[in-house]
Amino acid sequence: MPELTFPQDTTTSLKEVSNFGSIATEVPEKRKAKNLAKDLKTRLFSILSNSNSQHPPIKFVPNMSANLNLSISLTLEEAMEWSKSLDVLLADPCGLAAFRAFLKSEFSEENIDFWLVCEDYKKTKSSAKLDSKAQHIYTEFIKSDAPKQVNIDGNTRDLVSKSILRPTSACFEVAQRIIFSLMETDSYPRFLKSDAYLNLINKAQGSNNNR
């Protein structure tokens, strides 16, 4: 089954979010892949909510076991879909995991982490939670000394700092669009040309030919 591999000289490998190993033959592949994909997305948010930040974590979803070991059957068609657009890639939990791992290998995972927390933030209904999450996101990603500061212009940074005083679901909308555009024009094309993604395509093609 196709596997994603990243540079060996970095400690930020795909292990934190997925381990593309061999799938058990006795379990129907499609059903298992669907269930594991859901677990994978949960695991991603668990990683974000348990970062090493000095600030209190945001509990997006219940935590999963730190020993989660995912085996996902990825077809050539599914892997090729990722090349259509960044939107398509991020909508697939497996694609999201692979892309985040690639960014971690480049030491730029703050961009996808910020995009993910913004997606969660926009779905928050409770005003109390909206306020606490807004403060956390600002401290973690926006303010000048943020541990995972994202690359946005000064005007946008000032806009966010003012908007979180009376937080709404749109507080980070402009900043999120900027970061998405940055990933779309910079990181995403590199991901599609990376050895990890091309390896996956080649192995999926080989598996397809052997059927």
C-alpha cells in the first residue's frame, strides 16, 4: 500500500498524525478507510489542542490515544484528487494529514494549524467559548511574540487585535484568507512536487496495476 515518507533529518515526521502501514485483509477496505479517516481528523485536532504552548489549550474534540496507529488504503484516484486544488486536499482528512506532515517537515506547520483553528472557531456557537478561543488564537498565532506567529501584514494584525475585543465568528476571516492564499501559492505547489507525494502516486499506480 502506498506510504508517505518525509526527510529523515527532521523529528517532525508523519508519525504524529498518521502511519500508512499495511491494512488488515480481513476488514473491508472502504469501511475501514472511512472510519480511520474520521479518526485521523480527530487526531489532528487533538495534536493542536495539546501543543507545547504555555497557554491553555483549546479542547476542540475529545482526545484520542497518543498511540493511534492508522492504516489507510489510498487509491490512485483519491491521491490524484489532491492535485485539483488546495480546497480538495484539505477536505480529505488523509490529504490534510499528509499536507500538515509536509509542512512540519519544512518547519512551517503554523499555517495549516492556524487555518484549522480558524475553521473550528467559525463553528463555535457559545459566546463564552468564542471569547476564550479568540484570545487563545490571537496569543498563539497573531500577536507579535506569538509562539506560532503566522505571516500576515501589520494592518491585518492590528485589525484582528481590535476585533477580538468584541469577538465574532468573523474575527480571523481576513487573516485566514491571507494564510490560505499563502499556502495555495507557495506550500501547496511544493507539496505536489515533493518526493513524498510523487512516491505515493507511483506506489498507488503500482498497486492499481497489480489488481
